[in-house]
Amino acid sequence: MMISKTTFVSMITTMCIAIDESRWMCENCKRLTENDKKELMEGCDYQNDLITMLTAITFDRFGVIRDYLYKRDENDEYFFGIPRGNKIEVYLLTSAEDLYEYLAEESEGFRLIAMKARS
């Protein structure tokens, strides 16, 4: 994979904290309108760009990073299935480390090739 496990886990953990704080504010702040809550949960451009970058460099074809960040339950677990032909493979991610391992396994064999354009 093109990113170290330590860096990936640190980035995901930091975003999880920010998203959890936003979720808490949406649930507990009575002064926020529905539009305010929507904007708060969409995150800032920096956060969305970071998710897009991580998705690209980890070859996350199914958007599991974004889903893990936003769809985790109160125990930080995310359960999902991916269709593979006639069957569905089921996964349970319980930490950012599990997410990294899943993405490393899924990206096996994919390589990003950058070539210098010849003039």
C-alpha cells in the first residue's frame, strides 16, 4: 500500500473524533436547524479532500473509508457486505487498524503507475 499503517490509522482516528463530535453536536444542540446539522455532518473541504485522497491511494473501490467514518455504530464497529459473483463476502471492521488491513488485502495486485510525459 502507498501509505504507512501508522499514518493511515492516525488520519482515520483524527477524522473519527471530528465526526463523532459533529454527531454529538447534532444530537444535543437544540439551536441547530436541520440545514445546519446537514452541513456540519458533511464536513469541511479539508476533511472531504482527505477522504478522497485516502480512497485513491488505498484503491478503495467500494467507498469503505467514507462508510466506516460515517456509519460506525457506538462501539466503533462497521458491518458491510461486498458482492462477489453469486455470493456476498461479509466484513466487520472494529478499528482503524482493521480498516487498513482490509484495504491492504483488497488492494493486493493494484499498483499506481506514474509516467513522465514525453514531449
